[in-house]
Amino acid sequence: MRASNRANAHIMLSTLLTAASLFLVPALAVFADEAWNVDYHFALLGAPKEETSFFHQPNPSSRASLIYTLSEQHALGAVNPRDGSLVWRQLLSSDGVAYRTSFLRAGEGQDVVISGIGHEVAAWSAADGRLVWTLSTDGPLEDVEILELSDGKETAGAKDAVALSSGANPTVQRIDGASGAVKWQFNIDGSDAPYQLSASSTQIFAILLHKTILGYVKLRVVVLDPVTGHKVDEYSLNSENELSTTENIVSVGANSASPMIAWTDSLYTTLKVNVVGTKSIQSFDIAAHDDSPIEHVKVHAPYHVNSLSHFLVHYQTAASHWADVFHINLKNGKVEKAYSLPKLAGRGAFSTSTSDANVYFTRVTRDEITTVSSASHGVLGRWSLNTFGVAAGIGEQVEPIHAASEVSVKGDTVSAIRTTILLSTGDWVMLRDGKGIWNRPEMLASTMVVTFALPADAATLVQQLEVEAHSNPVAAYIHRVQRHLSDLQRLPSIIVSLPQQIVKGFLGTSADDLTASDTFGFRQIIVCATRGGRLVALDAGSPDKIVWNVNVADLQPGQSREPFLASRIAGVVEVSSRAGAGIQYNATNGQPLAERLPVVPEGPQVPSSQVVLYTMHDGTLEASFNRTPAWAFTPMHGERIIDMVPRPVNDPVASIGKVLGDRRVLYKYLDSNIALLVTAQDSMGTANVYVLSTVSGAIIYSNVHTGVDLTIPIASIMSENWFAYSFTNEASDEASKGHQLVVGELFESLVPDDRGMMGATTNFSGMQTATEPFALTQTYQIPEVISKLAVTRTRQGITSRQLLAVLPDSNGIVGIPYGAVDPRRPVNRDPTKDEQAEGLVRYTAVLEFDPKWFLNHQREIVGVKNVFTSPALIESTSLVFAYGLDIFGTRLSPSFSFDILGKDFNKLQMLATVAALAVATFIVAPLVMRKQVDQRWRFL
Amino acid sequence: MALTLPAPPPRWLEDLSSGPVTTKTKQSFPDPLGYQVASRQQKSSSNKMIAQPRKQPTAEEMDTLKLKKAWELALAPAKQLPMNAIGMYMTGNSLQIFSIMMVFMLFKGPIQAVLNIQNTFQRLETDTNRQQMLAVKAAFVGCNLLALALGIWKVNGMGLLPTTRSDWLAWESAREPLERAYFVPT
């Protein structure tokens, strides 16, 4: 009784609080009720690289540190270790160029971090990510280091950087840490390939690779004076017959007290170590600990000049890992093995952290974290891990790939440890004293393709309803009764949750009731295939959590794949890497489906003999019909196909014509078999646009644009009976440089009420009848580049469309209503009354992006490569999912939410009104009754 | 409880003695037997002094009079037409509750009138003028049809008549292609 009273009180309190908060919510934006609510955004960096991820204090006077990383997607960023939020981020390569190497260095006690990628060295303010200076080198960068000099000549301010670049003139440059000016430059002579830089406190070493006649690699070291940049010494290491490739060079120790070079032979039987500056090479045998061969050997050494010169060598086999710790005697340059860390199963990750001169190694395995001092093998701290707290495939062992740690040591024990670990699932997690604090789904930054799938339970309902629709009435009725009887089993749980649902129903609105059944189709499963060969599923209704994450392809490093994803059957996701049958997965839990379900083709049933298949092959489009070549589209000489967008296979259109203001009809040219093709002719700077009939290969529309800047992406889209593309034209005598958006619409006839040549025939063969549409096009000047176009899709195509344009320069996505770019907007005159009734406004050449069109609100959506749209179950809404580096998703209602009550609908007010009316009726009813009786007894 | 006052005379007695104050303007039914309206008595007595007693009209005269009256009735809807037309014009072609109600009344009036045509002309119809009454009724129907036409004109103006191609667009279907082309990514 008391408990229930308390529960009631609790409900009442929460009711009051909710009611109070309703009045307190301020109006932030135009769609304040939808911003941050229906949309979601993961600001990602991409998988962090081991060499470029570390803890660093952005403010030397404060002990608070941030995690810096330069990821495989070339995004440089700082992450707050407390909650995993992004502090700042810079995309160092936006044009999608993949660089082999990238560098990120932070000098001790410095408030800048220095990055090196491609031809560019840049310094960024560590606290807010502002650019301090940037410097371009002639050749591609091979290494960037920060000079930690102890000669006393260094100013107290910014520490200088040294950069090694290769190319035609390999050079070593010393760059002023404050201004980015080159202090000196040393040109390396000879044909040896620059490999890496290493700096001690007194000297700079440039390590070059010299190819011998026999094909082996010899290491050549050039010693430079850090103050003048003159060559002091040069020698070669006697590494002949051992080093066949650079892959066997394990490490070139950077700014440690005594830098060293380590390499192994190709079979990983001996480890050779050379302390840079000496010529002696010491070799250590690598003892085999188990049957499986060693996969890789890694060296972990501290980065600081004043740290102890100890290092750890990590050996990894397929089944286990172990490590040896070595000490370098600074006096005689001798390397000694100090102790070993025992073999443990699975993969391990080691990280190095320093505290004053002491060096600590942290070892992360599947089930525990241990920290040891470099001096002795005694364990200073041990934390057991039950789970990393990330979604993974059933039976899959989550392994650490690499880690970075920050330890604080009190006496002989580690009092606190923070470790960021990149896991084999692609998640980047933070553990504090062995407990998970946050996890960033960085694998989503390498999403390649995406599909939407209905959850399996919703899909079974859809299938059952289809069964009922297709059987005879009696059987359907029996089926339905049986289905309802089986539904009765869920009755107890429904009754239990009923009071809660009623309370929620009173307070909430229909739009946010996502926890129960998904009647609106907002809770679709979004399945992403990542470059790392994993499938990751998100729930569009509650996207904060990864639903499942399974490995679908075991990829070797450097191996790439081009997966395709489809959900042809509701509740089932199909992955294939070539067109054809693939592997199918349950959309709800990611389990591979054992039994093969029959694949139902989308759209109308067509006899298989009537299918034309076309494909892009060697820059030409080739089509085959009945396995015989049907047609080919070969671009002219010097012309290349940039993009080919077929009309979507499942593209429902509600109305086959456009109703004019005077209620006549312009018939749309609706052919499922059309595709938009954009080609470029680089020599002339022209872009050609074709609309092809993909059955016959006929060009039904074409256009040429001259003076096009072909280095800037040309985005194109095709839907229904219209197409759109954007390009940038180069500055010429008559026009300045500008970005243009062209929208074209195809009609059967431009005469109203006329269905064109074919009249009212119900079907047609694209091969036998050649029809040409009548096209209306209009060009709009737009303020910035569009890198990708997409269009909203709804279930029946009744809702008007929005053109979604990705703006890479302002890191946003705009949803342009189709009416704003309608090619039928009247030019050079005001619209007539009929045109006004259609919503057409006078054409203006400049199309400004209305701030209300931006889907991202205040967010910055960086590096979006593609936008995927999917219809929800209700007609008004389309689900949008943008991916690339960042993940962004939202729901759009281009014609406003006409079939669902919005958040502005006040249920409480409605119910109060009904209640008030009911009360008034009860009170007034006897009064009225008495008056009527009185009236009857009164004489006239 | 105590001695009561003598009861007032009943209401019906008062009514009987004073008589109705208002005079009925419409005399569609005969007065009850023995009932005489005071004012009429006075009027007729004053008329008596000036005018000769009225001669009862003959049957032909009666027919002519009734026919005249019938024509008046028949043409009455036509006289309302201009006013209706102005009203319809003023309400505009937008779909609002006011204009919809007016259009509804516009349709309801003529249809009801045509349905009640027998009642309307019953009093004026005799055996002898039946032939002429046919023409009158036809004119009445015609006038009401004119009013209906006005209503239809109005409804058409509001765009409620399915007279254009767009009204039947939903029953037209897209042409089905006999072949389907699919892009096969490589």
C-alpha cells in the first residue's frame, strides 16, 4: 500500500515536473521541438592510428589532458577523456586522397600539436584546434619530429620541429615552432630514399634506405647538427642480407634519450637493435612461445628525452602474445634484456606512459589491464575486465588492437589509470581503472554502403498481413483469428505496462512514442558496411546504441572490398561483394540466416527474359539482353563517365501528371528505365549530360555545359520524371566563377491534357517504340559547391520531394523543396493566377539556401560522402541517413506531418476540454430539464 | 391555512372576454363559427357607409384571377435570381463554410419548390384552368431550374464539378514498361 502510494506520488511528481518543463522550454529555433530530437549526429574521427594517438596537456600549467589523434581518415582531433566528446576537429584531407603516412607530434609542455601529412606541416593550438602556422614542403613528408634540445639555447616558447621530405630533392628542414619559418634546410644527396628522422638531445639523425644490388636494404644514417643544419657524420649500418623490405624495420625510436633502430629478419627469428649514433648492432633471439608463427613485432618506447631509455618489444602470434623489456645503457650504448612479460592468450596491446623519468608499460589483454614499471617486472596495478561493453557478434572475442594510457603513480602503486583502446570491433573505448567510461563508434567513419531494413518482428507482421491479403476470405479469417490468439500470449505483459503507457499517452505525443510498437516505421534498422569488413547496425529510433556489430569479411591489411547491401525481404539484410546472391543476415540481431529465403524482386513482376542488365565496364556502359549484348554507351574520345544515376528501382509515383492551375494536366514522362549520365571532356572543359533509356540505349535528352571546372565534384540525381545536377563553371570573359544547379523535368507532352504519342496505351516496349520526352530545364546559381545530391523518398510518392544537397564547404546538408527549383517557374514575368495557384513563383537566377533548409541546425557535419533515404511506414515522412566521416540521421516531412500529430498538439488541453464539456453537460442537463418542464406548464 | 382570497378568474375566462389583441394577417382558414373580430366589424361598418356591397366574381373572373396569381407565384423564383446571383458572386469561389452554406441553400430551395409544386398550386387550380396551369407549372419549374443552374454555375466556379482532365487523373494509370533494365554494379 505504501509502496503504491509512493509510486503514485512519484507519477504525480513526474507529471508536475513534465508539465512545468513544458512551460520552461524556450524557443531555440524554428523547429525547436524537432532539433536534437528527431535527428542524431556522431561527430567521428575515424579509427585512430597507434603512432598518432596520445594523451597530452593542452595547457602546460594545468594537469587536465585531452586525447589527440590523427586518424586513418586523416581527421585530426582532440577528445575529452571524461565523456568522449569531441573538443575540436580538423579534416586534413578533404578530397579523399589517401596518404600513406601521417604524423602527429606534441612536445612536452607545449600548447600546440604539430601534424604532418602529404606535403604539409601544420601546427594547431592544442586547446581549440586553431591553425597556428602551416608550411608546405616540396616533396611528400616522410617524418616530422619535435626537437627536444637540451643545449640551453632553446627559447622557453615553442619548440622547433624537424621535417624530412622525400621526392626529387630530399631535404631535412628545421621549422621554427612559433612562426613556421624554415630555420635551415639540408639537402640530402644521393639516391637513397629518406625513411625516418630521429633526434636525440644533441643530434638529428636522418635514416635513409639504400638499396643494394642484391635487392636488400641497407640503412644509411646522416647525422646533422641541430643548430646549424650541417652534416656532422654519415655512416651505414651493416644490415645486409637481413633486411629485404622496409616492413621488417620494427622501429626507429624517436625522441627518446637514446634513439635506436630495430629490425628483424623476415621469419622473425632474431631481433637486431642498433642505438643510433653507434655502429654496433646487437642481436637477440626471438624464442618461439607457441606453434603459430609470429605475425608482427612492435617496439614501444617512451617519447621524452628525459625519460629512462627503456623499451618494450611486443611479439604477437595468431593465438598469443608476450613481450620483452630492454634497457639501454647510455654510457656504452649496450642494450640489455631486463625482463619478460609472460605469454597470454589472444591479442595484446601495450602502451607507454611516463611520469618524470619513470617509464610505465600498460598491457591490455582480453580480460585484464596490468601496469608494470620499466625498471622491474613487479605489477603495479591490475584491473580485470569483464567486457569492453561494445556490441559484437555472438561468440566473437573482442580484442584490443592498440592502446594509449595515462597513469598516475603514488608510491609503488598506480592510483589511477586511464586507457583508450581501439578494439577489434572498431570501437574506440575509454577505460578508467578497468571500467568503461565511454565508447566512440569510430568504425562508422569508414562506412561504405548503407541500407535500411525493417526489424524482423515488424517484418513478420508485414508478411502475415500479406498472407492474409492473398488468401481467400475464409482462410484469411482463420489465419487472422489464429494470429490474434497467439497475440493473446503477450496480454499479461501488455497489462503490466498499461498504466505506464496511459500516463505516457496523456503526457507525450504520438510522435515520440517510440518505445512500444513502431506503427510509424521510424525504428528501422540501419545497416552499415564498413571498410574494415564489418556490418554495424543502428536503430533509427534510438540511435545512441549500436544494435549489433558483426564481422563479415576477414580482410588482410591493405585489402579492400566493395560490398553491396540490400534489404529485399523485410527483416533480412543481404551482403554481397559482387552482384548476385550474397549472405543474408537477420536485421534485428545480425545472425546469419541459415536457410535461404526466396528473393522477391522489387517492383512489378517482369518475366526474366525481359530483363536488360547493364553495367559499367572500362569506362563504357554495356547492356545485355538475354545474355546477348544489347547496347553500349561509349563516350567520345577524351570523354569519361563521371557519374551514372539510374532512376531508383522502387520509386513510387502517386500521380502520373501535374495538375495545372486551370485543372488541366501536364503528363509526366514516367519510364522506369531511364538513367542520368554525366560525362566530362577534360581537354575542352565541358560536361555532357545525357538521359538514357536503359532498355534501348537511346539518348532521350542531352545537354552540354562548357567552361566547367572538372576538378570540383559534379553531383547528380534522378527521380520520378526529373533530374538535377550541379557543377562549377570556370571564370571566363562573360561570366565569373560560380556554382550552378540545373533541374530538368521530363513530360510526355508540353500541351496540357495530351498524353503524347502513345496516348492511353497501357504498356509499351522501350525497344520497339522510341519516344522522346519534352524536357524543361532551369539553371540556378547557388552559393556553394554541392558534393552529393539525394532526394527524399516516401512510401507512396504522394508527399512532395526535397532535394538533399551535401555542402562540403559549410559542413551541412540542405533540403531544398522541389517547388523552389521547379523548372516551370515563369521567367521574366510574374506568375499568372493559375500559376500562383500551383505555387509557382517568378524565376530568379540566384537560389539562396534558406537557413531553415539546413537539416543540421548548428551542427557541423564533416566529410559526408553520401546520403541515403528510405520511406517510413507513414506517407509523410522520409528517413535520412548521411554517412562519410560523420554519421547524421534525421526524419523529414517535406509536406509537413499531415498524418501524424506533431509535438505542438496538446493532448492535455484536448482532454481537459473534453472533460470540461462533459462536466458542463452534466451540470446543465438538469437545469435545462427543469426549464423545459416549467415551460410546458406555463400558459401562453 | 388562513382564509384565502377569492381565486382570480381563470385565464381562459380572461382570454375569452378580452379577445386576442393581435390581428392575424394571413387568413388561410375560416374563422370559427360565431367568432367575430372586432376590428373587422368596425372596418366593414365604416366601409358599408362608403362602398357598395361587393359583387361576388363570376367563375371566369375567378379563374382569371387565380391564373394571374399563379403566374405571379411561378415567376417569383426568377425575380430572386439577380439577388441570388449577386450573393453568389460576392461570396467568392473559395471553399468556406459561408459560401458552402449559401450554395447548399441555393440547391435546396429550387429542389424543394419543384417537389412541392402540387401543393403550391393546389389552391389556384380548378377544373377549368387546368390547361393553363400546365404552362404556369412549366414556367415555375423553369424558373427553379434557372436557380439550380445558378447553383451549378457557382459550384463549377468553386471547382467542385469533375469536368476537367485532372478530376479523372486518379483513374488513369502509368504505362507499364514491358522490359525492365537493372544496373549491375561491378
